[in-house]
Amino acid sequence: MSSALGELEICVLLAALRLDDEAYGVSIRDEIRDRTGRHLSRGAIYSAITRLESRGFLDSSLGEPTPVRGGRAKRFFSVTPDGLSAVRTSTNAVDRMREGLDTLLSGR
């Protein structure tokens, strides 16, 4: 199985790593928006999450039901060891491609 990730998948995994125990769909979407300026729909986030779970890169568990959510539980996500490896591989590949291009990419 290929561990190549798309940009959104990398962002979802990095957001889940940053959020740790507080990584759920809306918090992941908000983290991506706050850090990148990208406004994504919940559908886009959950599609990426579903792909990452099916590939074994994310695990999920249900939290406790809360009255604020009408008695429903939040679904929390955590990055698996395979997910961590995939995000490392993908970000390292981008870093290698950027090597030597800092001046050009900075616009100076």
C-alpha cells in the first residue's frame, strides 16, 4: 500500500497530532483554518478522515455523550504509527524538493 498523501491528508494528520486528545472533526477543521487560512467544509474534512482511517493512518474512538451535543458523543481521532510514518515520508519528500529553492520561493 502506498503511503503517499495529498495536501489535505497531510494537514488533517498534522492537525490531529497538534490537537492530541482534542482532535475531532470540527477542531481539526478549525486548526487547519487557523494555521493555513483554508476554509474547508465539514464534508471535505470527514472525507479525508475516512480515507485516512481506511488506510490505517487514523484511529477513532467515541468520547462521553454531552448535553451540549444533545446526548451525542464526539468522535475523537488519533494518528497511528503508520500515519505518523506516512506524514513523515510525505513532508520529507516536500522538504527535499524545496531544497535550494528558498530564495526563489521567498520572492526575493
